[in-house]
Amino acid sequence: MLRIVMLSSLLRMIRPGFRSAVVFLMLSATLVGAAAQQASAPAGQTRPAQTNPPPQGPPPAPPQDGAAQPQQGQPPPQDPNAPPAQPTFRTGINFVRVDAIVSDNKGRPVADLKPEDFEVMEDGKPQSIETFKLIRVDGNPPPGEAAPREINSIYAEESEARRDDVRLFVIFFDDYHVRLGASLAVKDPLVKFIETQVGPLDMIAMMYPLDPLRAVSFTRNKKAVIQQILSWQGRKYQYIPPRNVFEEQYANYPVEVVEKIRNQVSLSALRGLMTRLGGMREGRKTVIVVAEGYTDYVPPQMRGTNAQSGIKGVGTSAMTADASVDPVGAMAEDRTRFFGDMDIRMLMRDVTTDANRNNVSLYMLDPRGLAGFEFDINEGVGLTADSSSLRTTQDSLRVMADETDGRAIVNRNDLGGGLAQMMRDASAYYLIGYSSAAAPTDGRFHQIRVRVKRPGIEVRARRGYWALRPDEAAAVTAGPKVGPPPDVNVALSEIAKIARAKTVRTWVGYAPDASGKTRVMFSWEPVTGGPGEAPSVGEPVSQVTVMAVNESEGPVYRGKVPAAAASATPSPGGGQTSFLIAPGAAQVKVSAEATGGGVLQSDLIDLAVPDFAKDAQVVGTPALFRARTARDLQALATAANAQPTAARQFSRTEKLLLRVHITGGEPAIRLMSQTGDGMSPLVVRAAPPGSPFTHEVEIPLASLPAGDFLIEVKVGSAPDAPRRLTGVKVTG
């Protein structure tokens, strides 16, 4: 697989083309946010430049059993029991890497090739191989090695991803481009793939088009991945109801404009994902894109002036695609289709270019299986237009797969067979690197051909790459831009994470106790499926079971937290409890139980319990309290033990109160923008007597525009003082 090693992020996100100005404006905020998140990636995700020059020739391969002894002057063979040596990686804007998948005529991998067996051509010119390594993994730990490490932190994710024997997979479920019926049909083969093909060492992540990059995390928990797959719901050509504030902003636009926006969102999200994966490691990464294909053309029968009103077929009387009936209208439709194809191909090329640069293979999975039609019969598109649209969408999947050394699992009912072939591709391949002699900044496509001199061998490798333009090369060599601190991205990602909860939301806070331990405050509330939230699923929750353990004491608490009865104090519903625990690392298992019995949701929360008695300055976890009216706010102001809310989305018409426990100084609390820039300080006052918190502030939601914001709580004003950030989303 090819990769031009570089540090660029999301360049050329919006290509010039025939898009409406509305589409460009609607996506600007999304793209800027994605770029800011990438710029602030932790240092652990950035590979330092190689300081030593690579060897000028290919590394000698160890002799096979029965082979002749090395000649004088050659290095002795390596100990087969010694750990594998790490490959030497080069950096530079003209250094190219190609993953070559080599198999015999029966489809079996060939694993005994050497650098001299390969011939690499770029634009017809032979290239000198500088780095060479066979990557062969099966997802299982070596004999005698301990059980695979649990992925419970960013550090564990980064360190495990760098291992050569770990395969990385991301399932990108493009719900904007999958119909509801197809999303239901694809669940079973994907679940079987997770259960039978994924190994203990493999790491998997899930992503949706609107997910922020920092919210995409890898796991080895197969059950958690399967639960997400079972909750999938495709939304292709479905526009009501809007799922979030972003969709509400363009919900009343024409259907063709909404489809353009969805294409931009999905493909821009894929570009951001490519860059994120490229920062994790050098080796091959695999992305499974579940989509029915991409096109910027909407037939006239599907067009409506308002997407919210549904598909009315308003364009049918204006023009058709049948030249014998309406030749003028047919010509206009051909022109519309032509420009739409140009537009979408530009976006697709940007995705495949970023995939090539970051060593990512795209496996395009069409959930329809053996598809016969693109549109439903009741949509009245017609056989000719339907056949053309189906061919266009399927071709888009093939193009993206072919250009990234992946495969298109298209027009086949045996989706499991395609996924099994993907696992074989990710299990054995050669990683080849060379320095391109071509101009690295000509901005042109350079064709690559990899051939093996041994007869009867099939080689699959990248077809080529797009070189950087001069402006892109200047951006790369200028060095990384300074972005907001990592805790800004973490706080903002919590907004999206909490909004995706489907059964209950939880909040955990801390306060000191006279015993020397730390009091953990726990609160839960049911998800009602309101604006900006995932739709609630299952039966109503009657109670939540909480079990807490830590390393030093083992199990420290187990109890049931039932839903509290109605009271005069405003409450988000659900219930709350507290318990004592020694400072340090701990875990809390939360199980939401239905009224009729049975567990609806089970979560494991990692805690870093602070030591209020030992640390000089501590900022506890801020708690938010929402009030609908001024009277509710007055009731909260005097309620010492009011229940905090776990929600992070609030209307400008609501009243919001923040309480926090501070030790070691006076707090400084202020509002910040989503980029981490300070906006205005807030008036801090003492919390009511008897409260586990020491201070409180009122958040002026009515004066804020719609968008994401941060609330910073610090001890004093020193630059290195401890602080906590809480992200909130304000709606109109």
C-alpha cells in the first residue's frame, strides 16, 4: 500500500466545482472543527522524523532452512527466537510506500519473497527499494504471551496500535447513504464477521459521518462493537426528523442540496479519519465503508423544494430523462448528471489521496448485496434512470476500493466471503518503500506498478498516487500548527458521546470526606430522545445497579439506585447516590434495569479518584443543574442536595447552574469558545450550606449564540494551575 509520508491535515477539503454557495457555507464550520481537532492530536500520535539515513540497498533476508551459509562479509543469520527487528522508516514528501499483497494461483499468500524478487515502476521508471518487510499476523497473541491488553485509555490505544502484530479496523457506517432495509440486512454478516474473524489482538473502532475524530476510539470488546452494529439505522433519502442541530439548519432546503451536503459531510469525515489513522502507525490500516455508493445526481422524480415535506416528485412535470418525450429536458438532465459526476469524483479523489498518504485501505461494502435497483418502485424513477444511477453508485465504490488497494464487496450476496478475503489481505503483505525520483510537488498523478519476477504470482498494489502541489508542500514543510490543548478536544467530544446515549446518562463527581477517603457522587437520568439526542430505545428504566471497585480495596460499593419520586426541586429524573473510596484508579460498572426485569444497558466507567487530603490544589468534577424557569432556578439555589444533570445540550431559554468543589484557593470560572479562547469571567459565589460543593456560578445561556462552548474551572489564575473543562452545546 502506498503512502507519501507527510504531516498535512485536511487540505483541499472543498474543491472548486458546481456546488451551490449554500453547501459551502453549511460545511465550513464542520470542516474547520475537524481540522482543529486534527491539529491538536496528542504527541503520542505523531511519528518523529527518522534521523539516521536508511540503508542504500535492500536488507539481507535471513536464510531459510537448508540454505547455504552466508558468504564472507555478509552479516550472520538472525536468531529465529529473537524478537523481530523494527523496520527502518524514512520520512519526506517524496518517500513512497506500497503495500503489495502477493498470492499464488490458488489465492494463498506467498511469504518467501525477497526485495530482489520485486520490480517497482513509477511512471515507467524503475525505483530502488529502500525499505522492505513482510507483515504477517493472524490476530492471536504469541504463545506464552499474556492475555491481550484492555484498551481503557488513550495511552493504551496508542501503544497497542503501534504493534506490528495488531490489525486495525474501522467500520464507517454511512447512514446517510444506506437505506433502512439494507442497514437491517447487513447486520447479520457483520456480526458473524466480528464473532468469527476478528482476533483477540485486533482493534476495532466505529464511526458515523457526524462523529468528531476524538470521539472515535478503538476497542477489543467484541460485544460492545456488536451492540453498536445492532443499533444501526440507515437514513438514505430520509430527512425527517432531523437528528441534531446541524441537520436542523438545512432541513428545509431542496432535496438535491441536502444530498450534496450529505455527500460533503460523509466524504469529509472519511478524510479526517484517514489523517487520524495515519498518525497512529506506519503499517496497514483497514476501513470498512458500509455505503450504497455516492452520486451528486438526484433524478427529477426525487426532487422536492423542501426535504422536510418528503419526496413529492415536483420535478416530474418540469423535465424528464426520456429524449423521445422531452429532448430539451433530457439534455438538461444529462448536463446535470455530468457536472454532478465531476463534483463527486473530486471529493472521492480527495478521500483516496488521503488514504494513500496515510497507508489506509478502503473496503467498500454495499449492504444491498446483489442489487437490482437503486430506487424503490413507488418512487417512479423509471428503469433507464434507475439503471444508470445504480451503475454510478456501484462504480463509485469500486473506484474508491481499487485506488486504495482495497476491495469492493459489491453485487454479491455473500458479504461474509468478501470480509474473509479482507482479513486475508490484512494478514500477509509486503511493505515496500522507495524515494521517488519524480518532482514531489508537481501535483500530478504518478502511476505505480509492482511486479514479482517469479512466474504464477499475482500482485495487488496501489495504482498510483497524487503528488503534492507546491502550496501543499509548503504547508507540510512549514511545520505543525499550534492548536488548542488536548483537554479542549476531550471536553468537546463528551458532548457528542453523551448525546449518543440511548437508555441512561450518568454523571460522576468527587468531594472530600472526614475519613480521609474521597466521596464519589453518582447520578443517572433516563434518555427521553429529545432534540439533538439519540432516540430512546427499550422499556423505561426503573433502577440502576452500581458496583465500584479499585485496585487497593477491591469491591467497595454495590447498590441499587431507583428512580426518585417527584419533588419540588427541579430534577432530570432518575436518581443519585454516593459512596466512599480510596484515592486512585477505580472502575464503576453501571447496569440500567427495566421495569419488567432485564438489563437494558451496561457501561464500565474508569475513574481517577483525586486525593483531597494530599493534593494542595484540587478541582472536583463540575456539576450542572438545569432549570426551565426563574422559579426553578430559585429552588435550585437553596437546594443543597439537588440532583445534577448528565446532559450537555441546553436551550438558550433555560437557566443553567454550575457547582464544583475546590480546595487550595479561590476558583476562577469563565466561559470559553470551542477553540479554547477565553470569552468572559463568571461571578462566583458560595454554594448553599450542606452542599458537597464549595462554589457555584450561573451560566448566561440567553446571551450566547447557538454552538459549542467550554466552561473552565481553575484554582487561581496561574498558567499551570489545575483546571477542569466542561463542554456544553447551546441551541436556539
